[in-house]
Amino acid sequence: MDPAALYREDIFTDQRVGTIRRMTPVKSDGGDDASRPVLFIGQATVMTPMGSLPLSFELDAASLAEAVSRFGPAAQQAIDEAARELQEMRRQAASSIVIPDAGAATFKGIGGKGGIQLP
């Protein structure tokens, strides 16, 4: 572990929409490190046809109250970005060309010498 990059984690939740993690920088002795900023990270889970999708996103905030007020818009942005990434992955999967391996089975009349060839 890097002793110069330690954080104390506090978790806040409304038990409905999501969770906010407050990451307070600390020194290696456990005392607060005022030379680094406190970080707020939002977490939410979105249900999709393929199951639950966990999202994690930074909240640009200086206090817990500010992080709470920015949670909704930041979560929506994270959902939109995840949806775009899923669409791009689907597009790439649909447009990929499958090339059989050199040792793949061949069938009579379809580019082979006849019969099924096993590697």
C-alpha cells in the first residue's frame, strides 16, 4: 500500500436510490490529511434486461449535502454513458466477421475435400 495515498471511507445511503462514499484523505498515522481534497463517489444499480448493472461515478462536491444534491444528475449521466457503451459493444459484435480456424471442420461441398475433417 502507498502510505501517501490512504483514505478513510464513510458510507451514506438512503437505502433506496444509491450510496455515496466519502473518501477522506488520511496520513499513515490515521490523522486527516488536509493537503488533499475529500472525494465523493456515487454508486447506484440499474436493472437491465440482462440483470443488474452496478454504476460508480465521481461527484464533484465539497460537502456531503452538495454530493447528495448532485447525485441524481450524475447518476443519470452514468446511466447514459453505460447505455452508449452497451450500444457500441452490440454494434461491434453484430458487425464482426467470424473467420474459422485453419483446423476447423469442413462439410462436403462447402469448401472442403468431402466429409467432415477433424483436426
